Amino acid sequence: MRDLADFPHPLTELFPQPKSASDWDQYRLSRDQIDFFHENGYLANIKLLDEKQIEVLKKALDEVMDPKHPLHHLFHEFHSNESGDPNKVLFHSLGHWRIAEAFHDVIWNPAFRMVASQLLGDRPVRFWHDQLFCKPAHHGGNVAWHQDYSYWTRTIEMQHLTCWCGLDDATEENGCLQYVPGSHRWGLLEKPALAGEMDGLMAMMTDEQKANFKPVAIPLKAGHAAFHHPLLVHGSFANFSPRSRKAFVLNVFADGTVSDTNEPLLEGVPVIPKGEKMGGKFFPLIFDPQKLED
């Protein structure tokens, strides 16, 4: 039994790695896709996983969700139900990459790494943290409208990116992502309770922002991902459908981001003093566009 954070490289063959610089080209975004991201604050329907990878990750998810897992203590956070309402269940965790090889290796998925670097301005990328969001059938909870960076102000400057990838098909019926296009230009709002009232953020918005609050549903097939800006307002409604909605999230930032606190950045992670660059085994460099294999 080992902490997989000790290994800054893939441990399995689940995600084959490019052997040459030209092998990376298949994962590159077009200029139109990058422009869409900067205009709207998100980019959706990027295929990251094949059927085999989906099945391996779903099996790993079932294993790490068990509170009796022998490496359970390695989680940064673990909420069997973050909503607190037994009729609205939202499983949410951080840190499973330290426990399951499949979730460790998905961070090194070349399709994910190339897109992340491009959307961060072709810069080197460091891993920030992972998340699981699982909504069971019939009584899955909501994720309230929020901006990711409102929970991340312990890091500066804001040069982060979120990738949401489904392990089940995500539909409006089972609580898919909803984005508010253009809201990444609204500035930083106060943070609501993540699994609290859906519209808690409204109390923190101006009249102009409320007038431009026009969510767009982002249905995605399993294995497909959506990337979004750290200030984009987003959320997802409850799941009362007969199908579960399982997903994982990978959060990253551009290399050079520094700590803005003298407290632990994540539970169980050694302090990185305020003003010092974030790095080390918990925040590994996962991609450098200047160092692709030739």
C-alpha cells in the first residue's frame, strides 16, 4: 500500500504516451476552439477516454468510495453526502489520485494535458487537485451556482483551469453541468455553500449580472469533457432520473502560481509558505510544451 503522489509519472499502460512531438498533434485544439473558450469561458465535448478507460476508472471509483478502503486516510476531503440532506445525495472527494492507479494516471492522459496547456496560453501545467462528483439515481443532489476560484484564493495569481469528465452519460435529466457563458468576465464573487441552495450566488450578484444570467446546459457522453475558466459561473441541478451521474474533475494551474497562505493548501499537505512557488510531489509538473519528445 503506497501513496501514489510519490510517483510523478504514469504507473500503468492505461493512457499510452506520445513517442514523438508529432504524436501530440492529434490532441491539439483548433484556433476556433481556443477562441470559443476565451469568448465564452468554457469548451465542451472534448473526448478524453475510450470505453476501456471508462470502465477501469468506474471500477476504481467504486473502490475508493468505500470509507473502509485501507488508504482512506490519504483523501484531502471525503464527503459521502456533502449536501447533508439524505434525500439529495452528492458524493464529493478530493485526493483519490493518491489511492487508485487509474485516477493517478488519468492526470497524465495526453489528451487532457495538451488541451490544458493550450487553454492556459501554451504554458507549463501543474496539477492542483482532483475531485469526484457522484449523483446517484433518483435522489442525487445539486451543486450550487459558483465560481471555482472563489474557493481557491489561497493561491495566486489566478491562472487555473478546471476539466470535468463524465464516467456516465450526463444529461439535463440526471444533472449535467450548466454554464453561464461570459460570466468569467464578471470578476470574483463571494462563495456560496457548494452543495447548498442552488441560487445562493444570486444574493452576491449585481442587477446587470442577474440580467445576463443565462445558463446553458452541457450534456456530455461518458468519456467526454468540458474545460472551464476559474471565474466561470457554473453548477448542476439535482438528479431525480433513474440513471446515476458519475464524474471526475481535474484542476490545474500554470507553472509559477504561488501560495497565498501560511496554512496547508489542502488537508494533509505540508505548508508551502505564502509567496513561495507551488510545487513538490502534491503539485507535480504534468506538462511542458517546450519539452515534448522529439
